[in-house]
Amino acid sequence: MYTIIGTVTARPETRAELQDLLMAQVAPTRAEPGCINYDFHVDAADLCTFVFYENWTSRAALDTHLAMPHLKPLFSQLDRLLAVPVNIRPLSLLSTLA
């Protein structure tokens, strides 16, 4: 299993637009082979910060996801929408999977 936490921070003026684009990724991503879970959150203290908690069957499955056509509308606008670059943190599971 390959787990990541992805943090995406919007510019205040593009927050709503970015949230809509990110939300549109949830259903198609969850349907991808190799996706165990793909959960979208907003930081309760900073509504411009969005967090994805993702589990994939492998790093290769995540790499395939990142090349999917449904991500192109999002990726093509990141420079305009984001306050800072996307932060992706890979995690290693220490406990057994619930």
C-alpha cells in the first residue's frame, strides 16, 4: 500500500473555484484501479487549505492516477489558483490497516 497526504493551498480569491475543481476529482479518482480511498478535507482553521488523504495499492497506481485525463483541467490552472506549490507527503503505515 502507498499512502500520501496532499496539501493544496488556494489564493483567497480562488478558493471557491479551486474547491470545485478539487471536489470534481473525487468520484473519478475513487473509481480508478488501485485507489483504496481518496478523502478530501478542508482545514477547519484555514478554509483556503485543502487536504487529501489517499491510499493506493502501489506507487505505480498513484503515478497512473497523476497522469489521468480528468486531472488536466486542474493541473493546467495550478499556477493561477495556488498560493504555494502542492505539498505531497508519503507515509508509511506502522499499525495494521483498520
